[in-house]
Amino acid sequence: MNFNADVLKGQWTEVKGNFKQKWSKLTDNDIGDFEGNFDTLKGKLQQLYGFSKEKASSEIDELLAKFKTTGEEAKHDATDAANRKVDSAKAKVDQANTKLNS
């Protein structure tokens, strides 16, 4: 699994809700036991749903892809917002310098 652990931690409540929604047989204890160990989750999905290891991995990857994309988009949006603020500040400095030199 190529998933950023920080993204998972930051969106854990939503991730848990999606786990429970997609795999309704998972209990709160199952999710608590998971604690970021994908092998534990794969094993539980195999046990509860009869998935193969490959199918369990595929199901998990598919669900987590949504959160990875969301995390990357949020990072990109934050960077864009910071760049806009810097550009705005530079413009204000330029205007102030123009007034001082007039």
C-alpha cells in the first residue's frame, strides 16, 4: 500500500466511517484493532467476506485512493492560497515603493 500515513491520521474519522459503510460487518473493535496495520484489516476482510488476499488488498486500495487524492488536493490548495497571499503582499510593497518614489 502506497498510502501516506499522515493523510490517514488526518482523516481517520472519515476513513473509519467509510470502512464501516463499505464493510458493514466490521465492528468498532475490528477497526480499533486495525490501528493502521493493513495486514490486520486484510485478514479481517478475508475472514468476514471470504475475500482472497488480492481482493482484500484491492478493496482497501480502492477505498483509500479517495483519501490520498483528497489529501494531495488539500496540500495543493493550501500551497496555492499561500502563493496568492505572497503575491498580494509583494504587490502592496510595490505600490508602497511607487508612492514613496513619486
